Amino acid sequence: LGCIVGAADDDEPIGFALFVPLPASRRRGEICCLQDIYVRPQARRKGVARAMIGQLRELGEAAGWSGIAWTIRPGNDEVQRVCDRVAASTDVRRYELGVGLP
């Protein structure tokens, strides 16, 4: 598990991106799964998420990943706009199997 921390000019943390490089099942090498990305409300719409995704891409290029993948929930229009600017949407369907606590 890796983490990128977004920081303001005063080094105050304002966001994070959690990611896991995994063996790719449909490509050669590894693919990075972006697990979560968060930006504090007061820092949103200032390019923080885009910058963290850009930094993750640089890590991926250096590590030889074949790509970076993530999912977002429908209706999260603000996040979708950011994603549409930096990546291509796919037609992959995601499934979840609940176990343990609700």
C-alpha cells in the first residue's frame, strides 16, 4: 500500500491518495489500483487531486506500471469531472461481495 500526501505551501496536509500496485491480469507487468483519493473541502477545486494523480502517474512511469485504474460512484459529478480530465472511462463493471460487518 502506498500513499501520496497533498500538502499546502505551509506543508499542512490537505489530501491523500492511497494506491496498491498489483500484477495485471490482462496486461504485462503491474497495474496500480487507486484505492482512495481525498482532498479537504477547503482545498478542493484547486488542482490538488489532479496533482496527486499526476504524481502517481510519474511513480507508475518510473516503476513500469501498465496503467492506473480506479472506480467512482455514480452521481459524484465533481470527482467525475476531475477523472474525465485525466483519464479515459471504461466499460468495466465492478462487483462487491460483502463480508463481516455491514
